[in-house]
Amino acid sequence: MPKRAFTLIELLVVIAIIAILAAILFPVFAQAKAAAKKTACLSNSKQQILGALMYASDFDDVSPVIQYTNTYNVAPPNADRAIGQLIMPYMKNLDIFKSPMDAAGDNERITDGMPYTPASHGTPDLQQLQREFNLTIKSDYGLNAQYFSMMLADPTTPTNFRAVGTGFGQVEKVAETIYMINSIWDRTANGTPKGGGNWGLDMPCRYYSDNTDSLPPSGGLGRWWWGGWNPSATNAWNVYGGVWPWHNGWANIAWADGHSKAMRMAQVTQGCQVLAAWGGRIFDKEKYLWDLK
């Protein structure tokens, strides 16, 4: 009996079936890949809050604070250190400061907007310290900085800053207080993220409905901040005060009690009327997630 070949019609039917299956399955594969990256990112945030809590257990329960002289230079006499550098000894891993959803590579993080690069320092130890600083200050997991690493102007050198840490014991509801959340460093003119993340963020609201300040007292010193959220500037890096929903509208959060959980942006701002430059008010203290309550 002679061998029978496929007819053109049969081949076209098979090709059509394969095309239909591909159209159905490819979005499923993409969703599965995105879900895996979201889970990996959540694991990164979990490791970082545990590292911060271990650091605090060695330093009188106080959150790690950035060592910052406005120079981005780790070489003495500046000796700047990012928070990621302080907690890294408890984790031994630089990669956890990068969200899998962020396309920025190490070279972009090290150089974009940074006045110092590792090559600017002569010794291998300083080069490594500078590399670690540049990468961890560009962490995709930004600190709720106004409450946990409060930046105050140095009265002896006004161009410099010093940070004051918050004790975890000062937080009334640690399971309901944001410690770290996904962040962004910068964006292009069309809104594309670039440069990595940002070590520190602004909260969406500052003042309560009675106009009292939610921030801890500064001892009369000037404060440093980005200036709040900028909701009308949709392509600005600080449209959400530096927060960034890397996961299709969701942001991964590390909470002050040590757990991690993702939230949509609308949930992140609950209890708060978001207006530019902290123009809105915290109208529900119980629902608001950024202050120390």
C-alpha cells in the first residue's frame, strides 16, 4: 500500500489549531512568569525586613539609618553608607535589592545619576564599598524614610544631613505599618522606569485632619524630603513619592513586624486623601499605613 501524505487542507488545519493553542497559552505563560517574579520580589522584601530586624536587635532595637553627607561618596572623611549595606551582613546577598521586574542592570544602577563610581576610588576595598553603596541606594525596596530614617540637617554643616532612626518598639501597630515598599529611582520623558529603585520614599500624606504633624519631632532641626507625592504628573518619578507598582499595579511591602504582603496602590493610600506636596489629610488614622500611630 502506498504511503499517504498530508493534504494541504490537513496541514492548514493543523497549523490553525497550533496557532489557536498558542494564542490561548502564551498569555497564560506570561501571567505565570509575572506571578513567579512577583513571588521572588516578595521573598526579597521579606529577607530585607528580617535583616533590618536582626540589625535592630544588635543596635538597641533601632532601625538602620542611612549615613549620608549628600556626596554619595564612601571614602573618608565622608564614609557614606546606604541602609542596604548595613543590613547586608545579615543576608550576604546584593541581588535581593533588585526586583525581578526591574530591567535596570548593575551598570545602569551604578552610574545613572551617581556622582561617584567604583572606579573613582583607588583601593579595591573602597571600590567594592562604593559599588555596594551605588547598588543598595538604588534598591527597588524603598524605606518609609520619614519615619524610620528621618533625615535632619546637620547644624554644623547645613549641606550635610544626619539620620535619626526609629526604634521598632516605638511603632504602635507593627503589623499595620509600612517599613519598605517597591520603589523607583527615575523615569524617562515618556514614563519608562530607569536607574533602578530608590532607598527612601515619601509617604502619601503628612498631616492629620486636625492639621497636626504625623512626623516625629525634629528637635528644631530642618528636615529633608522629596516633597511628597505628585499625583498629577503621571510620568514623573515621584508621582507616588518614589513608590512604584512593579507588578501590574501591585507593590510588594515589608511590614514593621517582619511579614511581607503585596497591595494595590489604592490600598497603599487608604485613610489618606492624596494631593500634591502633602496637601491632603490623613482622615482615618486606623486605616493609614505609613505613620507610627
